[in-house]
Amino acid sequence: MQKSRVEAFSDGVLAIIITIMVLELKVPHEVEMSALKPIAPVFLSYLLSFVYVGIYWNNHHHMFHSTRHVSGGILWANLHLLFWLSLFPFTTGWMGENHLAPTPTAIYGFVLLMAAIAYFGLQHAIIRQQGPGSILATAIGSDWKGKLSPVLYCIAIPLAFVSPWISSGLYVLVALIWFIPDRRIERELEKGEP
Amino acid sequence: MQKSRVEAFSDGVLAIIITIMVLELKVPHEVEMSALKPIAPVFLSYLLSFVYVGIYWNNHHHMFHSTRHVSGGILWANLHLLFWLSLFPFTTGWMGENHLAPTPTAIYGFVLLMAAIAYFGLQHAIIRQQGPGSILATAIGSDWKGKLSPVLYCIAIPLAFVSPWISSGLYVLVALIWFIPDRRIERELEKGEP
Amino acid sequence: MQKSRVEAFSDGVLAIIITIMVLELKVPHEVEMSALKPIAPVFLSYLLSFVYVGIYWNNHHHMFHSTRHVSGGILWANLHLLFWLSLFPFTTGWMGENHLAPTPTAIYGFVLLMAAIAYFGLQHAIIRQQGPGSILATAIGSDWKGKLSPVLYCIAIPLAFVSPWISSGLYVLVALIWFIPDRRIERELEKGEP
Amino acid sequence: MQKSRVEAFSDGVLAIIITIMVLELKVPHEVEMSALKPIAPVFLSYLLSFVYVGIYWNNHHHMFHSTRHVSGGILWANLHLLFWLSLFPFTTGWMGENHLAPTPTAIYGFVLLMAAIAYFGLQHAIIRQQGPGSILATAIGSDWKGKLSPVLYCIAIPLAFVSPWISSGLYVLVALIWFIPDRRIERELEKGEP
């Protein structure tokens, strides 16, 4: 029962984050098709961030599905993740409005990195509570996606000062890697409920 | 159980979309009744979009009611729908603030069309998972509403450059067609639970 | 089960309405205590609207508690209520920022009136579905509060052009009348579950 | 069942408060790293308020977990708490944008104080309803945290006019005191469900 409220609160926060990002897409004052051109990068950043929040929501969903009890530590690890995700509208807007200028692109990656670390912390807090034989631990296995992503972010952040396009290409690449929801947990769970 | 979180998240996103659209209704600085006149088209666009989101919510509700399990594919088909719906505040504001100028009216219709296609995709993903004898497939039958709407949008979009009033009339027409919630599913479900 | 989603969606919309109203409370650029003076009427309008949304939420809660099934008609009656409530941030901001100027004060009352009528419609839709011996019908009895409120609004709206203070006094009065949550339904329900 | 809607509504409001606070973090127009410097105090205020809302959410969660029925009095005590919490985005923005100027820092503390008092009132309303042998009363025991916090706020508020840094240091101190979620209730509940 406790779990359901953590899920509901997280759903609420994620739903709001995903939706207020669109507020950075300012309604233009002109009415020509050309008025959409300057907001195209804002739109593309929005799309990328939307996919990222969608990925986090999907994985959050799977992760909590394998959880029964929620400790105080998990609550704060979850809030820590939500904190970094709540900065997405800011970094998305900054990067998009400045057409991928180096610093905003690097900061965008930095917040992605911090969210990935917070996600890792949350995953760990859940596994620690589940104890040995944790469903989640078995499900994520080597967790190569979870380990590769921060590495790619760490490469992309300094590269933003060389070419923001390569950096954002790497952000897109990480999104694509995760796009396929974490079927590992789904599979483990199915094994467990025959 | 999984299903309930998808519903909760979708409810959250739809609730926020329907509510932040009203933020485009900027509080006027004057205090005369005449101050409401320039925002009348914004108000009418808001009303139309509110009805559209209401329709999507109602049908989403019915569609998921007939669903038991939610696969990764359904999760992403659902996020795809939410993405296009999340652009409603932008297109509503752009069309409303410019008193139905041609391009914004066409773009408004384009986003309606993309949402309709995404809805169609979500419906398909659910039917595919339910397999043969799907409740949803039986319920929607020929799905004439779902097939007619995109056709009407495709007519309305180019017409916006001839007469935006005809286009928006067509958008209102589609809303009226759907206004009556999808009783087909309701009926099928009642048959199934005697 | 259907009911729970209508409640969740309504909770979401009401939670957002009650919270985005505070966005009209613009952060002042000055740092003196006197900077709060010009926003005092905005604050008071916010307080009044917060109490109104709180009242609607409480009564909505009680009303749906007495409901088992939700028909298409109830869904739309509910959306109709949410539509008028969604205009509260606009009317609250307009009235507050203009220190209770006549027209905004009248429009504030008009939206209150429309919400009251929509609430009445929703109540009716639920009673009609519950059929004879409806718990809700018994619970609300003569419904003097529901009948008195629109009368007071109808008096307050034209009076705004004479004295906006009397009008807003009447709005406060209606809020006070409703402040005590609808114990009638609570009592009826308790009788029914001995 | 009633309880779940109060929780859902509160979750919604808290999720929105925690998320719209980030809107005060205005996207800068410059693209240099130095553009982040002027918004650093806004960011730190946001972080502090985020932790506060997180604490309130955690404790709210624990408090309602020990509750079975929700009376009209509890509903309003809860709305009273949400009202003061809804002012956090305003006071956070005012304090942060003015780099901890005395008046905004004092007002920030005042709203924290009012929220603490409202929380105290909600706690009391629940204990009163649970009657003698209340789980919540046993769980909170001497409630030293709940009693110390308002005292620290009362010291911090006037001190803001001497040194806003000491005041905000005290706000951080209170946050740290509460950071560890209220394990007392958790412990009592575990005792009760052996």
C-alpha cells in the first residue's frame, strides 16, 4: 500500500515535468509557417526530453513493480531522482532556445548524468532492501545499459565545447539504447509468477 | 496492476494538458467588458481543445477498461499519443491568439491528425496483444468514427489556406461526432460480464 | 473501477487548478514589505478561490463516494464542471490584479454561477442513474445550499457595478455557507453501512 | 477508501508545487557558464524548498498511513496545510531572485512557520479522531521535532533583518532535522502488524 503512494506521487511529478516542458515552446507572434523555424530546435529538444522522461517513467514503472516494501531510504532516493528530472524543463529550454550552444548543451548532459546516477542510487536502494535473491538484481543482470549511459554522457559533456552536434548525437544514442523498455525485469517477473 | 499506473500517468498528463491550456488565456490589463473581446477567439479555441482532450480521455478510459495486461509496446504507443496531445496548448494558443490565421489553423489540424493516428496506433497495439477474439476489436467494429476523423482533418488542413472558418468548422464537426462517448465498448463489456 | 479513474482525473484537474492559481501571484521585483501591498488583493482573491476549489473538491468527493457506476452522461457532466472550474485561475487573476474592478468582479461571479449550475447538473446526472431510492437524492434532501448559492450569485453579479465590495462579500458568504462539508451525504452513507 | 482520495489529491497538489517551483528558474538569454551565476541563489532556494516539500510529503505519507477514516475536519486541516505549501513557489522565487534580501527571507520563514502550524493542526485532527490509544499519538511521542521547528522559525524570522544568512542557515538546519523520515510512526506501525 505504501508503494502505491510513492508511485502515484512519482507519476504526478513525471506527468507534470513532461507537460510543463512544452511551456518552453513559446507561442510565436507571427502567423507564417516561417515562424516555426526558430522554434524548431526547441521542439527537437522537447522531443528528446519527452523521450527521456518516457524512458524514466517506463523503467521506474518496471523497477517499482518488482518492489514490495518501500523504506525511508528508497523514498529519498526516489526524490533525489525526481529532483534531477525536475531540472529537465530548464535545461531543455536553455539548450533549445540557444540552438545547441556549447554550455547549455553540456549542462543538459550534466543533468542527464546526475539523473542517471540518481537512478542508479534508487536501483541500489531497492536491491539492498530486497536482500539476497533480489528480483531486481537478477533482472538487471550486468546492467550494461545503466553502466554505458553515464560513460557516454561523460564523453558527451566535454565534447559539447568542441561540437554540440556530436554531444546531442550521443544523447540521442543513449535514448535509443533505452528506448526498448527494460524487458529483463518483465521476463524475470513472468518467471516468478507462473 | 501494471495497467493502473499507465492509467494514472495518462490521467495526470491529460489533466495537466487540459488545465495549462487555460494559461494561454492571458489576464487582460483593462477592466472593461470590451477587454474580453480580443480574447474571445482564444477562449473558443480553448473550449474546442478542452472538448477534444475530454473526448480523448473518455475514449482512453473505455479502451483501457477493456485491457488487462500492458506490454512495452502499448506503453510507448500511449506515450506517443500523449506526446501529440501535449502539443495542444501550443497549437490552441497559436490559433486562438491569431484569430484563426491560415497557418496556425492548419497546424492545429495537423496536430489533431497526428493525435488521431497515434490513437489508432494505440488501439492497434492493444488489439494485437489481446489476440483473436479481442474485446476491443469486437467493440470498435468497423470503427467508422476512427476512420472518418483523419479524412476530415486531411480535408480541413489544406482548406485552412482557403477559409480557416471552414477548417475550424470541420474540427468542430469531428468533435461533435465523437462527443457521444464510445458506447460500443461499453456495450461489449456489459455483454461480457453478465 | 471505472469510478476510480473519473475521481483520479478530477483530482488531478482540481489539484492543478488550485495550484496554478498561485502563479497569478507574481513575484515582485522590490524587496520591501511594501511590495506585498499591491499583491494583497491578488492574495485575497487567491485565498477565496482556493476555498471554493476546496469546497468543490470536498463535495465532489462525497458525491462520488455515494456512486457506484459512472455512465457516459456523468463523465460529460463532470467535464462540464471541470471546464468552469478551470476558468477560476483566469477570473481570480483578473479580479485580484484590478483590485475588485466592477466587470472582473461580475465575471468572477458569473463563472461561480456557471460552476454551480454545472455542479447541479452533475448531481442530477448521478441521481438519475441511481434511480428511485438514490442515496444521493436522500442525502441532499431539500438541497437548500445548492439552491441558495445561485440566487446569491445572481444578486451579486449586477451588484458588482454598484459596489464590488458587496458582491465579493456575497461570494465570501456563499463560501462560508458551504465551508462545512456536506455532512448530509456522510450521514446517509453511515446509515447505509451499519 | 475515502482516505485514498485525500492522499491522491494531496499527492497531486504536492507534485505540482514541487514541480512548478522550477518555473521560477528562468531560462537565461545568455549562453555562457556565467549566465548560471545570477540564478545560483534561485537554484539553492529551489533545492531547499524541494527538500521541504519532500519532507512534508514523506511525513504526510506516514501520517495518513496510520489513519483509517477521514472526517470533514481532517479534510479541511489537510487543505489548510496545502494552502500554505502552495505559497512555497512564491516565497522561494521572491527570496531566491533577490539573493536572500531581508524581507523575502523573513516572509519565506513566515510561510514555513504557517505550514508547520497547519501540519500540527492536521496531526491533531487525526489524533482527535483516532481517540485514546491513537497510533499516531503513540508514534509521535514527545514530538520534539514538531515543537522545535516553529521555535527555530520564530528565531529565524526577525533575524532575517539582522543577517539573512543566519536565517536561511536555520531553515537549512530544520530541514536537516526532518530529513530523516519519521521512523517513529514506521516503528509503531510495524509493532501493530506483527
